[in-house]
Amino acid sequence: AGATMADSGFEQDRSRREQELEALRAIYGEELEIANAREVRVRLSPVEARERLAVLELHLPDDYPSRSAPTPLLDAPTPPGMVEEITLELLQMFEQAEVIYLWIEHLRER
């Protein structure tokens, strides 16, 4: 059976994800944990040592980055409701392109 358009799209997305993860690994080193091709965790170092570390966990769908955004799960020492607000902010930044670096930097600046 010949490859369909969908297959080649998934293939493209997969290689774009791989390239993105390679680049992120080069930038963040130890702070980045790639559980598998679908799941990435980033430790966001707190600005002040006494603050608890925040962790951003991302689940990457098959059609990321061409169509769907990663699912962000943020574990951070924030006031109630804040995680939802931040999650919405992140999702609004997604424009059918690689977005993980932008998200990490956005969170670090908050």
C-alpha cells in the first residue's frame, strides 16, 4: 500500500519533534528529561533558591507541531487557579509550529 498524505504528515511531524528535542537537549541539558518521544519534562529552576522547583511536563501528540499543541502539565508553587491561567497562556502561544522553547522561556520569565 502506498503512503497516504496523512502518513507523510505524521512522518514530517515526527522528524520535526525529534529535531526540536535535540535542540532543547543542547540548550537545557540536565534540566530536560525526555521520557520518550511523546513525553518531556523540564525543571524550571526557581529564581530564588528557597522557592520550590516548578516542573513542566509535556505530552506531544502525533500531529505536533503541524496541527496540535502539546498538552502542558505544570506543577508549580502557585496560588490556586494560577496553573490554569498559565496553561491557557501557553496554549494561546501555539501557532502550528514548534513551541516548547517559547513555553519554557515564557515560564522562566513569569
